[in-house]
Amino acid sequence: MSVFRDDILAGKVAFVTGGGSGICKGITRAFLAHGAECAIVGRKADRLAEAAAELEKETARACLAVPADVRDPKLVEAALDATLDRFGKIDIVVNGAAGNFLCPAAALSYNGFRTVMEIDTLGTWHVTRAAFERGLRDRGGVVINISATLHYAATPLQMHASAAKAAIDAMTRNLALEWGSMNIRVNAIAPGPIDDTEGMTRLAPKDMKDKLEKAVPLGRFGTVEDVANAALFLASDAASYVHGEVFVVDGGAWLPGMAGAFSMG
Ligand code: HXC
Ligand code: NAP
């Protein structure tokens, strides 16, 4: 049961990278359930098609699977063109495609660093730039970049992902500055630890879950729906004056910092 009116995105078309799984599948589900039509992007064509079929069945709204690797601008352009052929326009872009793994900087290869930067940072730019040329510039719209909080302090074994997401935050603010006059609202969401996702499976061993949850001020990991609700808000007219913001959805997880070393009672 949603806390939002079910037609807040009626008539909108969203292009969601990473929409075939995890957090961005949840965002796509929420957009569809609130009136939008969606295209989802990922490299694994079979998983993407399955996700689109599942979401269409569940929400009775159109969801198009457009396989592409966001590292290749030509493939990104083709995916956007396929979306325009099907739906006629794109109002909302969600840049959620990302790659990550735990690795100490001392062991990280040139290509390991490049790969994460290419998927997260360059991928976000490729999609945003190509969507700008395919309608955002002339009609306006909403861009939501999926960031993280890794780089607010420093996170061990995460130099590559931290650098990639810090660049995405910078891009978010700069584009907000330059594109606001074209009625393109640009924001980001920085999720904290989100339960039952590939990201958390890769970064946090299951046997540490209890301990990690206790370190979150709200006492639990987030849900995919927590992030989807933030995306719905940012995509909707309720956020019509929210621009250049990185919206942290983490239950306060990044706040404690050194506090962990002191007694908090
Ligand atoms: C060290 C690694 C590595 C690892 C890959 N590499 N995995 N290095 N430790 N565990 C290195 C490889 O050795 C290689 O460098 C380079 O990275 C590219 O690897 P490929 O396997 O060829 O890359 P590719 O097939 O393009 O796959 C990209 C990927 C993969 C990122 C490596 O894991 C992927 O497709 N991930 C997508 C799904 C995902 O990661 N979801 C989680 C997002 S969560 P060399 O030098 O050997 O050639 C997230 C959370 C953020 O972003 C914050 C959470 C709190
Ligand atoms: P996920 O399910 O693995 O999502 C990543 C998606 O990106 C997948 O659908 C993947 O599909 C797609 N993708 C990866 N590389 C791609 C490429 N080169 N081209 C096109 N698509 C690509 O992981 P998640 O945990 O839900 O993460 C989703 C987003 O939230 C990411 O931006 C992540 O950084 C962010 N985040 C997650 C957490 C968390 O707790 N999970 C915390 C902070 C931030 P294919 O494999 O089919 O390409």
C-alpha cells in the first residue's frame, strides 16, 4: 500500500538504468504503480526481459526491456531511441547502473578502477547526455542519479566506488546549476545499506547483519521500498523546487563516524 496517490506519475515516461534488479527494479515498480510507463536497461537481456514481464503483469502498465551496456554511448543512444520509438518521449531518467566489489586499493588493478568508474560515472554521463539531446533539453524533465554515502568519510576497500559516486554527486550539482533554466531538475539519492540487494550481498557478510544493523541510528537496514519512495517523491511535482540535492536515505547510517569509539549509552 503506497503512501502516495496512485496517479502522481500519470502520463510520464521513465528510463531506468539498472532497472532489471535490486533497488532500481523497485524504483521501476513504484513508478509503474503510480502511473508511469518505463524502459529498463541492463546488460543481461534475459534477466531484463523477465523483470519487465513481471513488472508489467504486476502493475498492468507498459515496461520495455532495452538491453545495453551504459559504458558504450552508441548502445545507450540506441536504447534511448528504442524507448522513444515505443513511448514517444522521456520525462524521467534514473541512473542506477553500477558495479562494485570489495578490494583494497593496494590490490586494485588499473582496469578494476577503470571498470567501476566507467559503469558508474561515465555511464551516468552517457545516459544523461544522450537523454538531454533526445528531449530533456527541449521539453525539460527529471534526472535522478543513484549515489551512495561511501565517500562522506572514507570506506575501506571502497576507494573505486567512493571515487565514482563522489563524481556523480559533483555531476548532479553542476548539471543542476547549468540545466535548471531548461526546466531539467537534477537530483541524486544516496542509499545507505539496503537489505536483500546485490550491493549488500557483495559488501556485508550475512553473519554481520545484526551488528551492522545496531550501528544504524534507526536500528535497521533500509528496504528497496524506502529508496523507491524517495525516488517517487523526487520524480513527482511534490519535489518541484528540489534541485541539485543529494537525498540521503540511510536511516542515519553514515552519521556516527567516531561516535562508535565513544560510549553512546
Ligand atoms: C578485485 C576485481 C574484482 C574483485 C572484478 N575485478 N572483480 N578486482 N576484486 N572482486 C576487476 C577484474 O579483475 C578486472 O580487472 C576488472 O575488475 C574488470 O572485471 P570484469 O569482470 O572483466 O568486468 P565486467 O565483466 O565488466 O563486470 C563489472 C563488475 C561486475 C563490476 C566487475 O562485478 C559487475 O558486472 N557488477 C554489476 C553488479 C554489481 O556490482 N552490483 C552491485 C552494485 S552495489 P583486470 O585488471 O583483472 O582486467 C553498489 C553499492 C554501493 O554499487 C554502495 C553500497 C553501500
Ligand atoms: P544491482 O541489483 O546489482 O544493480 C545494479 C544494476 O546495474 C544491475 O541491474 C545491472 O544489470 C546494472 N548494470 C551493471 N553494469 C551495467 C552496465 N555496464 N550497463 C548497464 N547496466 C549495468 O545492485 P543494487 O544493490 O540494487 O544497486 C543499485 C544502485 O544502488 C547502484 O547504483 C548502487 O551503487 C546503489 N547503492 C546500493 C546500495 C545497497 O545497499 N545495495 C547502497 C548504496 C548505493 P546487468 O548486470 O544486467 O547489467
